[in-house]
Amino acid sequence: MPVISLPDSEWIDLVGPVKGVEMVRWGLEGAPPRREELSFVVPPYFGSTQWERLGSLPQLRVVQLLTAGYDAVLPALPAGVRLANAAGVHDASTAELAVTLILASLRGIPDFVAAQGASHWLPTRMWPALADKRVLIVGYGAIGRAIARRLSGFEVVLTAVASRARAGDDLVPYVYGLAELPRLLAEHDVVVMIVPLTPSTEGMVDRAFLEAMVPGALLVNVSRGKVVDSEALLEATSAGRVRAALDVTDPEPLPMEHPLWRTPGVLISPHVGGASSAFAPRAVALLREQIAGFVEDRPLRNLVNVG
């Protein structure tokens, strides 16, 4: 009978019994239970960095993440082990936050919160609306489409970019390739980053990228902090050339002394894109499907490598 680890007792209770497997608790800290038999590992959603412990499991065959990102795990993955991410689990939560960051930045919510803390009624002024804005989504996978779906009701003009050009769908008429990005940046008011972190996307938002954006445009990053060159962004936001709404930063957590905290026009949330009540039910459904597929030797979803 395969032995499968889940992060804690709560996850074991949520997933419930799955025929043909034994579930044990292990959050990648301390010695793994049933080390010689453990074949399928689900690391915890928060805080797990001890990926090197996976190499101590002689029977390990699958690592199933609860995150969409997987770049930190791949280097520590033993040969022959399949890695699956949680694509689809975070679509709704991350898309909601992306829209929230856009609206909060445009409509001045940080200013209102600060004024409320000071018991100060701000004078009336005209704030930018999301309606009529030209929104560019860079990274048109599942989460990119989820963001586009939610934005489609806000009377915006939507454009999507992916690694390769392709036909559009019911949300965008066409998906542009990365070669078109410099031209498109100069035509859009809001740019949403939702690309995976890879060698080709690390530092993608650099000085040239930011200089190509429309003056005063809003950059929204809900992908990974290293996709954006922090020094270049600090220069651009400090000069007032662009604004930014960031759920992820580099470094992360952002140190208290980092100037981005105090830069006008920058809104920061603490990497909470997937952390909502929508997470657990979607994660549980995925885990049940993946565990059953493993036991029955069926193809697994969301494989990011083939072992």
C-alpha cells in the first residue's frame, strides 16, 4: 500500500480517506515518517524551504505542490521524481487580488485608508477609473485568463501576451507573442504581470520595459518578485513615471528599510494572491484526484517535469 505524506492532520482530515493509500503527517521538518516507504509527498503551502530532505526518500515518486510556483523545488528534486504544481487551485484567488490591486491603486484606496487613520476627510477630486482603460495581461495561462474574465465586465480594452502568438478566445481576439511587447507597452494604461519565474522571465520588467510604458501607467505584479528589477522599478516610481501595485517583491519579505514601502504611487500586499477561502476546496479536490491517479497508475495533472 503506498504511503503518502500530507503537511498535517488538518490536511489529512480534509482530503479524507482515499482507497488504497496510507496517509501520514510530514511538513518537511524533522525526520520523515516511514522514510523507506514514502512515495508521494505533499509539502506545506506556507514556509517549506527544506527541499533537500526530499533526497532522503528512496521510494519517492511524486511531489505534489500546493503552490503554482515550483522554481525553488526543481533544483532539489531527486532524479526520477515527478513534480506537479497546483495550477488551477489559485486562479480565482489570484485573479481577485489582481483586480483588487488595480481598483485600489486607481481609485486611491491607500489615500483613503491613511486619511481615515488621521480622521481626515479628503477634498473631492477626480480619481482615475478602471472603465475605458487599456489593460495588458502579460502571461496568458490559466490565471491570466481568470484575470481577463473578471476584468471583462469593467468596460476595459483587454490585450493578452504569451510566450508565443496564437489565436484568441472569448475574452481576447488575439494573443500576441513576446516580440510585440515593446509596442504594446506603449499603448496600455495598466500592465498585469502573471508569468512564471524562469531564466527568460527573471528581470523581465527592467529599465527598458518600464521606459516603454505609458507615462503614469500602472504596473501590477502578481507573479514572482524576481520578474521585476526592483532597482529599476524604484527609479521609475520615484520619478513618477509609473505606478505599481505589487503582491510579490524582490527581496521577499520586503525589508522594513526598503524605500519601496515609502514610494508614492506604490501599493504593496504581502504575497497573498492565493491565500483566500477559495484555496482549500480547490486544493482538496486536486489532491484527491492526484492521489487516486497515482494509486491507479493514471496520468497525473499539472506535471512540470516527467521525472
